Amino acid sequence: MKLQEGVFLVAIFFFLGYTQLVKGQHQPRPDCQTRCGNLKIEYPFGISPGCYYDEYDSFNVTCDNEKEKLFIGINVEVVNFNHSAAQLSVLFNRSSDCDDEKRNETNETSIWYRLGSSSSLSPKNKFTLVGCNALALLSTFGKQNYSTGCLSLCDSQPEANGECNGVGCCRTEDFSVPSDSYQFQYGSARLGNQTIKSVDLFNTSVYQFNPCTYAFLVEDGKFNFNSSQDLRNLRNVTRFPVALDWSIGNKTCEQVGSTNICGGNTKCFDSTRGKGYICKCKDGFDGNPYLLDGCQDINECTTGRHNCSNPSTCENTLGSFLCKCPSGRELNTTTMSSCTDTPKEEEPKYLGLTIVLLGCYYDEYDSFNVTCDDEKEKLFIGINVEVVNFNHSAAKLSVLFNRSSDCDDEQRNETNETSIWYRLGSSFSLSPRNKFTLVGCNALALLSTFGKQNYSTGCLSLCDSQPEANGECNGVGCCRTEDFSVPSDSYQFQYGSARLGNQTIKSVDLFNTSVYQFNPCTYAFLVEDGKFNFNSSQDLKNLRNVTRFPVALDWAIGNKTCEQAGSTSICGGNTKCFDSTRGKGYICKCKDGYNGNPYLLDGCQDINECTTRRHNCSDPSTCENTLGSFLCKCPSGRDLNTTTMSSCTDTPKEEEPKYLGWTIVLLGKLSSLVFDSFVSRKTWAL
């Protein structure tokens, strides 16, 4: 009997160990160091062998216990882990380029780093330049090399408004570094005597307030530009937080199958890095998805993560919650925050005696007067600017503006150049929805506006060969401004483009190869965001012969705010008045659940969400239209699913444990044998 019991125990320990290898494969030892200073270290990262995912040394970190700091790779400090986003936050150095009052260079540093195979630079980062009349360049190396950069312009101390918009500070908009890039370097330099016809770059000395230029990578949202301090010495900051994306292995979720290292209550996702996979907790669960029991249910009711408000009550469910209303009340499906009765019909709003139709346009400002060319069947505003669309709900006008061009021959001699200028009416301004865009290789573009406060912005595009036709305007053959914050009082603007000269940054050379064969001209233009998709094979040759692009103009009524206009506003019924983001005047919008022209008395009409299929009610729930909204109604005894808002549901049952393979089944059988053996032993002992 003892021999039989020993065999059973050996078998149990064997299968326990084997099960741990299959299900808990690569799981950390229980005695692993889990903290370094204030930083918590969680699997798949770890310090000692057996504590990190050991198929790749990329997850091995080192703790300097004396300094209480954590490092990865070659002395790169780690400041945060984000397992749910598969992201690591590290500190990278900034570069600098300093000169004296006579523009003689006194000090220059460029920066380079090398990454492990499991990590890559996240698109959440921004490549940033701080400095006046300067450019910055970043180059990466891998299967496909990549370069990007930006341009910052100013001849005096910019206002301290916190905006990195190309005046004293610029940053790349689309940071799409290839995921296989294993090394990268960056630096900055002052601009030389580059000029664009009719659009001069600033040549004033900026030494007194900006002796150095700085280039650095930084995670989006982790740097706020302060012109008065940063242009002087960058507040003596030498390192910035940078996001690195990481993934497990080289296989997709489908390829790795059940051998993935994701724990319970998780989902496997193919990494956006283009190789490997990541694990995430299911909705309603939180924790470390790489541990067996790392993802635990979130109790939305006790943690305040629900939207139920009095008199509705919150009921937690596994992975979700329900808002329940007292008998006779219904859940408000618009706000999802309370119980409500069916709203009463709103009384019509009649406007004061000031609303009198004087002609066909709002005649306090000629800006709203448009002209129709009946022969061409085209509409114009101002000085022959064609109108292509009105958007009353957004107070936006779509017009067509010309593009500029700068062409040269194979020997880089300029053969043709055009710059563009426009003048706006007092009720209009360039919308921040626009992008100032450059198409061309090894070129820069500049836009200047004039008003109470003059403004300039620009961008930089680099390439020495035909870029891939991937549709991305990311600084390779095409660039665009990220933050288009033109002052709203700008009444005139002009723009153009030019090839770069022999500007160089130490260890980071600009391309000097002739690009004439595939890019004889550079083009600069304004275009509404989303209305231009870059095609390198066609656009670099001749911009597909397009000479005009749609541009968004914001407009407003008068110079008064809503409060100042009061009942004399020209907003109709079922509307709301909003102060214009232009800084002067107001605009009208239909209330939620209404649609139409908010500037007409009865312009905003109720939307019937039930008949127009704008509801989310699905069988067996039914849709009931209300004034300005709708309700999803469930049969008696059923509750509305407050997570999906698409159906009626019963309270979900607790999820069954997730068993992970045939070894678990065997373990269950062996456990029963152990129990029988234990009982037998007890009986024998008695």
C-alpha cells in the first residue's frame, strides 16, 4: 500500500510540474524581486533568471538598489510599465546645438540609441525641436531606413501660450517609424539663408533669447512648451520620457494558439508592431494579463466606474454592471446616467423684433454675400474663391485654394516658382481643421499670416529615393503641420516652398542626392484634414495635376458673445447659442436629437431615431421615439444591457473556470486518486 501511495504521489508531482510548464509556462518564480525604488516590476519583465520572459533578453531589467532606479539595455532608465498597452516608458537624452551672438557654433551634440528586438519606438512619441529659425532631423536604421524632421521659425520671443506650433517649437505629426528599426539618431541645426520667393525666412539674430536649439523624442502630452524658459535653456532638462512598444515573440495570436502566455479573462491581440502578440484583460477586468490570475473583475458599483445616478441603482455583474430603475421609470438611453420620464414637447422659441428678413443673407456683414456664376454653375465668395460646401452645424465653409510650386531641372537650377496669397473677410478665419502641406523631397514649406499678431509655420520633407506608396504624409516625401493654430484675426496669408540647401547636422546628414527624376517640383498648399491622401508615385511627379484643394473656413455671427447678444441672437427654435472659437462672435447649433439649419426659425426639426435607424435597440428590445431622443424598451422581466445598449439581457452567470489543456483534465483525475489514496491511508492507519 505504501508503494502504491508513493507511485501516486510521484505521478501527482510529475503532472503538477508538467501542468505548470504547459499552462503556467514562463510564469515567474514566487520569490522574484517585484520592486525597484517606487517602481513595481511585473512579468514579463523581471530582474533575475526565471523572473522574466526568458525567450528574449529584452525583458531583462536591472535594478540599481543604491540609486533605486531601474534600467534596461545600455543604461536606459525605466520610469513606468503599462501592461494593458504593452508599453514601456524610458528616459532618452536631448541633443543640442549652440552658437554665439555672431552665429558661430560653440557646442553641438547629436544622440543615438539602439533598441532590443522586442521593442520599438511608439507612434505615441513626438520628435520635437525647440529653437528659432532651426530644423531638426531624426534618422532610423533597419530593413527600411526612415527619416523625419520639422522646422521652427521666429525672429522675436514668441508668446508663452504653451503651444508647440512651429513658432519657437515644432514637432512631427505622424511618427510612423518602422517597427524593425534597431537604431536611431537625431540632432538639430540653425537654418542658413534659405529663401522662398515672396516668403522670406527670418534672418534676425535670436542669440539674446535663444542661444541653443534642442531636439528630442518625448511621449505625447509629456512636454508643454514655455517659450520664455525653454528657448533660453530648456529649463535645464536633459532627458525626456519616451514610449517604447513591446510584444511577445514573432508569432501572431493565430500562429501561437493555446501556447500564448496570456492568463485568464484575457484576449490575445496581434501586435501593431507587425510581429508578435500582446495580451489584454477583457472589458470589465483589470490587472496584469500575463499572469495566470492577473485579470480580476472590476466592481464598477463600488469603484465609482458606473454612470448610474439617483434614482437608478448599480448592480455589479461579472465583467460589467447594470443600471436599474424603480418600477414605472425608464433608463435614459441618451445620458445613461439616470431614470427619466418621456420628455414633454418643448415650447416654440420665438425671436425678438430684431429678426427681420432683410434680403437673402445676413446683411450686417457682406462676408455672407456669395455670387453664383449661372453659366459655369459655380458659387464664389470674396475675390473669385469657389465655394464647394456649407456646414451650418459646424459653422464651416469649404472653399478651393490654389497650391504653390517650385520646380528645378536636373542640375538643381530653378525653372519655375509660384507663391500664393489670399485675403479673408472679417467674418472668416482659417480653420484649425486645415493642414499646411508640402509634397516634395529635401524641401521646406513656409506659411505666413498677417493681422494684429503675425504668425508663421512650416514643415520639412526628406527623401533621397522614391518613398513607398503607403498613403502616409509623415515627413518622407510629404509633410504637414500638426498644430494649425493661425490667429483668428489674420486677414491675409501667403505660402510657398523651396528645396533645402546644404544644411547639415553633425552625424545626421541631409540627403543631397538629386531627386529630379521622380520629383522635379515641390508643392505647398492648404487642405482640409482628411481631404488629401499622399500617393508618392503620382504626387511627387506632378501632384496628379491638381492645382486647387478644399480648405475649411470658420465663420461666426457678429462680434458679440452669446451672453452679449442675448435674445437678439439669430438662433432659431430647438437651438443652442455657442461663443465662437474664433474669439469673436457666436454660432448656433441644433440641440441633440434635432437636425437642420439652426439660423432659421423652424430650421431644427426632431430626428426620429426609430425610423431613421439611428438607435441601438435590437431584438427583443423595441425603439420608441421621443422628442429629441429615443428609448429602448425591453419585455417584462428583462433588463436593458447597459454595456452594449443593443439588447435586453439577463444578469450574466459567473464565468466557468478556464481549463487549459488535457493536462488539467489528467490533473483532475489524479487529484481524485490522491483523495482516494488519502482516504485509504486514513482507513489503514485506523
